[in-house]
Amino acid sequence: NLKNTAQMVKIAHAMGATIEGEIGHVGFAFEETMGDFTEPAEAKAFVEKTGVCCLAVLVGNAHGHYKKTPCLDIDRIKAIREACGVPLVLHGGSGIPDDQVKAAIKAGMRKMNIGTDVCCAFADGTKAALEDPNRSLAVDVFMESAIASVKALAADKIELCGAAGKAN
């Protein structure tokens, strides 16, 4: 991971692009056990050796639907951010309680992936369209509900993260 990430950083930077790295492996919520949480010293060494612009860490998060309410290690997030100095990324942000999201942002999280939430919002909108006997099944009309559902989710998450009305 270290060698491959460092190589990708060189390529990305040569093209004027940034690159996100992941230390260890953020697993899946359906797995029986969670991997070892990211250690601040390990994160610092990874950033220094690879040159990544931002770093995905394991701090109580996982991809997919959580079986029980997740509990992010906010103190660890702060320690990692202070140690490595780059913005942190929360993979598996779907289903994280709002208060924990806000605390994670305050501690140094700067990006949150919510793929499961997006997929579910899309599916919910699609289901609503299928259940509406008056809705056309023409693709452009049929997709309106799914698109509106995803837009509403995005607006809620943007508001939650304190980014509403900010251009960058």
C-alpha cells in the first residue's frame, strides 16, 4: 500500500491532481469484527512517506449499513489530524449520527463518503415512482423521484456539515 500509494501520488501530482490515501482498510459494517483503528504515529509516517493530500482513516467507521449505532473515536480523529497535518476522510459516513459527524468535523474530518445513503435515497425515490400509478415510466419522468430524493439527501448532508452556501 505504501509503495503503490507513493507511486500514485507522484503520477497525480505530475498531472496537477491531488490524491487521497487510505491507511489500513476501512471494512464493511456486515463484517463480524472491525480492523485496528488508525494510530496517529502510523498516519503521520504514511503521509510523510507517500505525500497524500488527504487520508482516510479507521476510527469506528465502516462501509455499508451498520448493525448497531457506530461510535466514532473523536479523540483519535483529533490526534491523527494533529499528527499528520492533512485533511482526514471518513469512509463509511452513511448512518453516522449527526452529533458524531459534527464532532468529527470539529476534530479534523474534512470529507465524508456516504455512498450507502446515496444508493438508498435513489432506491427510495425509484420505489416511490414505481408505486405511483399516475407516473409515466418514460425514463426522464420516471427518474425525477430518484433524483429529487438524492438531491434532498445531499442538501441535508451539506447543511449538517456546515457547508450550505459556501462555494469552497
